[in-house]
Amino acid sequence: FEVRARVEEGLLDYQRGWPAIDALAGELIFTDRGMRAQSASGRLFGAQIQDATVVIDDYHNTVLQIQGQVDGPLQDMLRYVRESPLVRGLDDLLDHSRAQGDSHLDLSLRIPLTRREGGTANTTAQGTVTLKGNRLTLTGHPVDFTDLEGQVRFTEATVNAEGVSANLHGEALTLAARMPRGGPLTVDGEGLQRIESFRTVLPELLAPRLAGRARWQARLTAPLDGGATTLRLQSDLRGVSSNLPEPLAKPAARTLPITLTVPLTQAGAQPLALDLGQLLSMRLRTAAPGRAARGELRFNDGTARMPERGVRLAGRIEDLPLDDWLALRQRVPRTAGAQAAPEQLVDRLDVHVGALRSGDRLFRDLQIQAERTPQRWE
């Protein structure tokens, strides 16, 4: 037998745990073996589905097949991924992601509906998202991509994108994304960036003393096992100048490799990590409510080590112009909500200074060990 019916304003709630398709319209065809909806349209959140087919070929081997094209807000497509069983383990990253602008999705799903066919755990998917000048941000962090153009291809367990173009802080860059089966998801980017673009995350003492632009490589890594999402930034800093006092002075033409790793989710799970050539290594867990900051800044003495408590300044400094640093600190205005001053952050010193200059006095070969108490340094 064959029965045909026209559906308007229908609802396709095809499986628990999957977002339903509403405003379904199209022709339904039932036969003695299966069913089909063809030339169908519908709505997925605020996105419009067109030219869709919904098929069950055999009632006895119940596999739902959905193919269609979706046009609408990129945020709704991210929401679909978040609320469906398609990708497990990216919930934290998706919860912090915000998208603007419309995009296009070509999607094909094969969903077994019975245990005999393996159930929804055996769902397979293939799709392509076409970005059309979108904006994508990560809330609470200086990740704000605009003018995203390109295609992202995915399956139920993998992601791949090459040559996606975007702008970050007004500078062009190229992005690529990969996620093998089992993860992690990695997003790589490369392009020029002005150092001024990072002022919101730089200490108040340093930001005004840095200028110029350099080529940066970035990698965002999002594990699927519940680990923290991290952003790693690398550059040789050619083109960036620093008029900070020694040992942090730098002309623009000189290279100085930098690697900065920032945890973007699960605050406190991993320390902020900075390695500046052989000059400086830092590991810092920022303060959380009810907890003090903990970490170390280590000069010219290998990788920073995480202390049991407090923030420690350690290592070796060959030349320290003390008056220049004190004068610089006095010129930094203190405003409400500003970051803590360095002398308020660091509470322990264990550093060797080759030459300390103050006024017309020169002190050589100093070993400084001190700890800050609520009243004074001892």
C-alpha cells in the first residue's frame, strides 16, 4: 500500500536527547515497508531547514536517515551540537562560545532507533558548515574572531577545517581546525598582531611600555576527557619593542621567543605559563575567591617551579637598575578595580643579583631572601 499526506506545522521529535525539528512541512509517504518525507522544510531553533528528506526504509530495521540544508544563525548550529549527542566532551567550551551572523549547514544523519541496529550510540553524521563573515567570541577571554570565512567539515566524531580566514583585533589571520576520533579538538591560527591588542590581559605596569607588532602562532586545545581548554601563543617578538628597565628592555629588531599558555576553562585547573627565552619563566595560578594566588617568576634559571604557597620571585638577575623600576612603579596610576601591584602579588624573594644600582651606589653579588608579612618584609 501507499499513503500520501501533506503536513504543515508538524513536529519531528525523532529521538530523546536530540533537538526536535518544528514547523515541519512537506509530503509524507507511507508504504508497507517504510516512510519518507520529501521536499520538506522546518525549523531548528531559529534556523530554517530546506530541501530535507526524512526516511525510514524498513520498519523492521528502524534506521532514521535525515538529509537537509540549514540556513540561519551560527549560534543555533552551535546550540544543536551542544544539545545533541553528536560530540561529547566539548560542553564547557561550547558554553563559553558566542557566535553572531548567519551560516549554512549541509547535514546528513543516520540514527538507529532500535537496539537491534545498535541504538543512537551508533549514530553517524556528515556535515559541512559554511561560514559567511561570522563573529565568534569566547566569553571572559580576549578571543574575538570577526569576518570568519570558510568551511568546517565534521562527522559524528571528527572535525576538519583548512584555510579559514578571520580577523582578530583588526589583523588578518588564517585558521585550521582538527579533531581526530577521540580528540582533542585543536584550532591553529597564525598572523600578525599588535602587542597593544593584549593590553587587557597584560599587567598594568607593563602594558604602556610595549609597542609594535609581531607574527604569532596560536593553538587552542580542547580535550574530550573533561580537561581544561587551553590557548597557547608563540612568537619571536621581532617587531615588538620594550622600554622597560633591564632586564626586560628590548629593541624591536631583536628576537626573543615567547610561549604563553592560558587556561580558558576550569579556572585554576592549570597554571598560567609564560616562557620568555632563557630570560624569564613564570607559572601562576591566579587568585580565586577565598584563595591566594600561587606561583613563581624565575629569571635566568630554567623553568619556574610551583611553590607550596604564595608567589615567589627567584633565579638570577645580572643587572638590576632599582631606581628605574621604582620610578616606573610610581608613574603607574592606581584606579579602582586595577590589578594588584607587583609588590602586592609577590610575597617571597629568593634571587641572586649580579649588580644592583641605586643612585650612585653599586652593590655586587647579592643574594636576597625575604618574605612579606602583613606588616613588613623580613
